[in-house]
Amino acid sequence: MTHEQAKTFISERFGSAQVEPASAEATAGGGMALTVTVPANDWRPFASFAKNELGCRFFSFSSAVDWKEQGLEVVAKVDNLDTGLSLVMKTKLGPGVSECQSLVPVYRGANWMERECYDMFGIRFNGHPDLRRILLGDDWVGHPLLKSYAVDTPYPPYR
Amino acid sequence: MEIKPPVPIIPAPIWRNIKDLQEWEQLHQKRPEGDKHSSAFEAITEGIHSFPGGFVVTTPADAFLNWARKSSVWPVTFGLACCAIEMMATFASRFDVERLGMVPWASPRHSDLMVVSGTVTIKMAPMLLRIYDQMPDPKWAVSMGSCANSGGPFRHGYHVVKGVDRVIPVDVYVPGCPPPPESLLNGLLLLQDQIAQFRRTGKRAAPNPKVD
């Protein structure tokens, strides 16, 4: 499946999804990843669609971006290793919202990535089987990659 | 359907007041005196000292003990980050600290020296303290590299201890990022010089003006 076919397929199934880059020339070489921005409600359905129908079976990574007053944005990249199609999935959670659908029922590889995302950004993934901190200690207070987390926050007795 | 959060939400405290930070700085600058001594040894030597003419016995004995101590400083093999590579190079045959009586030893219970080589994260600090506590007295610590000295480039990171001297008492600070083996070797020689002054000062050894 070429990038153009994937784009038309996505826009048929998910009308509210924005697919970038829009121009056909940018994706002509086939090396560039398609960036798909979906609404937060479509997060898991779109992942399931990408896995089962676009064949993107490889879960590359998942992370988040803190856009301050615009709220958090969750990012995930999935690949089809056979055809070379890469999808960068994005969803904006909205201001003040820190809940998101989990991708673990679709991709098992999302488990630890979402734990890290919870650890650093405090995003609670609904449907995640084991949402605990993964990198920081269990007694850590706060989520350090949020923009609201002050630099040089003391951590007694070591900081 | 109401969706319950799977974990309790802990509000993140935000310290924007510089006074809080200064309080922590002052708290960690206080260190108990005599944290380098075994109290039993201290009591015995003080007892001998209190006899008439006792210092005639203890002073040469101290010189001998210090010579013995500084000639067999066994560093515990404890590497934290990229500085550990330089530390290994120092311990290996080219720079060969074994000619100074230092044998890298894989047990803290037989070691006298801990070379803190690398970034100390907050999660690692309790383990570092535990290994340090397992070493028998008298014991020394060398802080190697910018990260262990002050936090280095990661000083303002959320997870880094701002200098290992907030966790354990440090005798010699070796600057560099990472310090080359020559620097660490110089630091170890400085440490040996401090150990030679160990009992004479009674407290943490003062730097020797001859070497500095």
C-alpha cells in the first residue's frame, strides 16, 4: 500500500482525522512518515485500524508533549515493516485533561511506554493493565516533564 | 460510566520560593564531626594519650598506622557512568594503581575507598549510601568528575543529586568531564597524602600545601 492509498483509506474511515503531509509530492519517495491527528475518542479505534487494516503491526514508541495552556498531546509511531509505511499518530487531549485511551489492548508494546508517559506527564491511560511509575521511585511526587514542574524542585534529602 | 483513575492523583508541589532551596542547601552543609573514625580506635588512642608520656607511644604508632593505611587503599569497584571507563583505565595495566598499593576489590566489606565515578541519581543515592555503609572504618571517598562533584551538566535535572557530598562525606574532588586517568591518579595521590595526615589532624585531613 502506497502512502497515497493509505491517505485515502484513512480519510474514508476516519473523516475527522487530519493527515499530513497533504501534498502528494512530499510522500512520493515513500520514506516520509504520515502524521495523522485524530480526536481523543478515536485514539484506540484508529490504532486498531492501523494495526489490522493498514498492517502497521510494529509499535515503535509512544510519548507526550506538554503544550502548556493548550493541554497535553499524546504521540505514538507505528510501522508497517513489510511495505515501509510509517504512521505518526497524534491526539490532543485538550486543556486540563490528563486522561487518554490506552493502546495496550491493541499493541502489547505500548505497556511500558505508557507507564513512562504516566511517570513523566501524569497521563492516566484508561484500559492500561498495570499503570505504575516505571523510571522514578514509587515515592516520587509530581510528574517532572510537565511544564508546570519547577526547575530545582527539592527532593529531600538529596536535592 | 464513571471512569476511575487507576492510581491516586498526587498534586505536584511546586517550590518557587528560593528560601526553601536555601534551607535545603544549609541543611546539607551540616555534617557530623568525626564521621571518619571508628569510635573504639579513637577511645583506645585517647586512653593511651592520657597516660604520662603516652604521646611518645602514640605518635610513632600513628605514623606507622597511617603509612600502612595509605599503602594499601583498596578501592571498591563501583562504576556509575562514563567516568567509570576512565576509572577502569586507571586501574588497568597502563596506569597501574597497583604499584601504589591499590587493588580494586569487588566487595565493599574489604575496601577502604569508594571512587564515586559518575552521575548519582536520586534513585541510586540510597544504594550508594548502603554500599558506603558496608565499608569498614576508616574509609575514604573520592568524588570523580563534574557530576559527582556538583551534578555537572545535569545539575538542574529533576532526578540528579547535586553532588555526592550530599550523600556521603568526600575527601578528594577530581574535576573533569570525565577526568582522564592522570587526573584520577593525581587525586588518588592527594588522597594518600591526606591519609598520611589522618591521625595527626584528628579530623578530616587538611590539604597538603606541598602537593597542592
